Amino acid sequence: MNKYLILIGGGGHCKSVIDVAESAGYNIVGILGRLEEVGKTVLNYKVVGVDDDIPQYIGKTEFVITVGFVKNPILRIKLYNRVKELGGKLATIVASSAHISDYAIIGEGTVIMHNALVNAGAKVGNNVIINSFANIEHDTVIGNQCHISTGVMVNGTCNIGNNVFIGSRSVVVNNTSIGDNIVIGAGSVVCKNLFDKGLYVGNPARFIK
């Protein structure tokens, strides 16, 4: 069965998603980016329009948001909601090299990248990035609009809120909760519950701002 896909966002994260989508068997129709990008290519795919062109692909393709989560997920959320409001279908894309347990649940618009693992009983929300070599262990819940970066280890029975960014090589100790709108800096170790929104770094992770 042919699966057709429009990518929304033409930056660096788009390149990573292209590789994952190709491995998952998608036919990429094109990319919607900024006006100045139209006509250019990202890898082998043309930027065919801008965000306002989403309606012309509704019912013809699936969509995935390929704007990264840099400082915050506001643009990712806006684009995701735009597709939903127009009745579009968000693809759930899993790299061929990733392992997703048959007993895990993955939300729409989520991309699971190469060599990631989502174990039994885990639940991953909508419009989430699970980056390469990340490990989401058993019975952990990841909220919507999160970015779990490269090599992150989220251990069993953790609860991660919405709009959370966890930096590369960080560890979240089992049975730990992280609230909404929290950023965990790269290489940090989260060993107690964190609920006040802001930036946390270090081992153990401490509130910075």
C-alpha cells in the first residue's frame, strides 16, 4: 500500500525525518517551508509551497511536522493544530531500525528515529520526537509535543508531561515525574520529581531559570 507524505518545515530536523520516512516506506510528495525556500530542495525533495498550502494536500497525503523543538514547541504545536483543524491526517513514523513493543502506544504525528526503543506498556503522545538511540522503558508515559533527544534513557514507570525537552544523554530515574513545559539540559540526571516549569541541568538536575 502506497503511503504519501508532506513534510512541514524544511530545516535540519527535516533531513533526519526524511531518512526515517524513507526507511518506513513513505513516498515523500514534498516539503512545505518558508516562502524564500520554495523551489529549493532538501536532500532529494523539493520545497513545493508554504504553510498556507496545507489545504490543497488534505485527503491526498498524510502530514508530519518537521520543524524541530529548539527553544520551545510553539511552532510545532501551531502547525500540528493547523493540520488537525483542516481535517488532515498526521502520520506516525517509525524508523525501520527502531523497536516498538507490540504493547506500546504511539500517538499521531510522532516520529520514532533510528535505533530508538519504546518498551512494553509505554505510551507516547502526539507530535513527539523520539530521537536516535533514545530508550523509553516499560510503563512510562510521554506527553504531547515532547522532544526526547539522542541517547536519552527514560527508565520504567516515569511520567513525562507535555511540551518537555530532554537533552541528549540525559537519564530519568525510574518512577520519576517531570511536569509540563520543562527543559532538561544535555547530560543531566533526573532523580526526583520536577514540577516547576523552567530549565534544569546537572547531576542531579537542578533548577537554573
